[in-house]
Amino acid sequence: MSEHISRKELKQDKIKETIEHGAEAVISHGQFTLIVVVAVLLVALAYGGWRLYIDRQTVDASAGFDTGMKAYQGRIAATRDPAEPDEPFYPDEPARAQDALQRFTKVAEKYPGTNPGRLARYYSALCLEDLERHNQALEELKKIGGSSDKELAAMAQYQMAMIYSRTGKPDDAVKIFRTLADKQSALVPRPLVLLELAGLLRNSDPKEAASIYQKVKKEFPDTPIADQADRGLDFLSPKS
């Protein structure tokens, strides 16, 4: 009888042990689930806070950029326009460029990670170019020339090429224009780049310049761009 009881008790102990282990497993699983849920919530809160911060930064940067654009497009006049008393006006273009530069630079330095901040840096380079501070303009353009924003990068590279062209560095300009010609950009279209490239090559390599003009006419027939290519070919004709 004792042996029978002993076996019965042993069986009950195993059942109890199994139940306990099962309970422990359920508790452990519940704790793990709770940890996962808490972790997800923390990540969500962190992302939400970061997103809110970025959005706030972008709003502030946009406001600053708009102020810079008002200066950049300000009137050149001796007196304020009575019809627009709140609009900025400047005695000459250098004064306007200097004021816009200060405003754009402030936005670019304070909000470099935002789209308005990067665009402000681009316009600050244009202001520097207007002030004939070409080396500083190039430095600013180089900062965004490798941007992940392909359109902004293309705009910066195009402007760099234009500065090189105007400051006696045609080889550097040609190199950039060749690269841009192979890229797909809405804001720096291929025909525009090809015309600039051909214009630079008219003296150094008139044969290639003529070939590029013909390419423009073929790729963009019956357009104002094709008409410009014709004028470029006319310029080359006396030298052919």
C-alpha cells in the first residue's frame, strides 16, 4: 500500500512540477512580451520626439529662408515703395547681396540638416558670387555638391562650373559639364548643360563643339534649345 501511495505521490509531484514549470514559462513569456512592448514604445516615443524636433527645425529654417529670399529679391531703390512699406529695398546690388548673404548664412549654419538649410547654403554661394567672392562661393557649393539631394547637388555643380568658366578655368568647367550631361536632372536639364559645354569648347575644340550642337538639334528638334544650337553653329561657320 505504501508503495502504491509513494508512486501516486510521485506522480502528483511530477504533475505539480510540470504545472510550476509551465507557469514559470508563461510568466517568463509575459515578462519578455512586456519588455518588447516597452522597448517598442520607447523607440516610438524617441522617433516621435526626433520627428517633432526635425519638423520644428524645418519650419524655423523655412521661415528664415523666406526672409533671406525677400532680401535676395529686394528692390534696388533710393526710397521705400509706399505700396509695399514692409518690403526690403537697397541702394545698390552689392548692398542687397550682402544683406541676403547674412540671412542665408545664418539659416545654413543653424539648420544644416534641413532642406531649407541646405538651400540657404546654395543661395549664400550665389550671393558670394554676386559679391565677386568666388573662392568662398566655391567652398560653399562644394559643401552641397555631394549632397544626397541629387537635384540640389546638380544645381551646386552647375554653378561651380559657371564660376570656373567666368574665372578663367575652362578645363575645370568642362569636366563638370561633361559629368552633368550624363546625369538625369529636372533642375539642370541636359540640353542646357550641352549648350554650356559647347560654348566653352568653341575656341579650344570647335570640331567637338559643332558635334555637340548637332547632338542638341537631333535630341531636341523644333525647340528654342535647337535654335540656340543653330546660332552656335553659325558662330563656328566662319572658322570651319
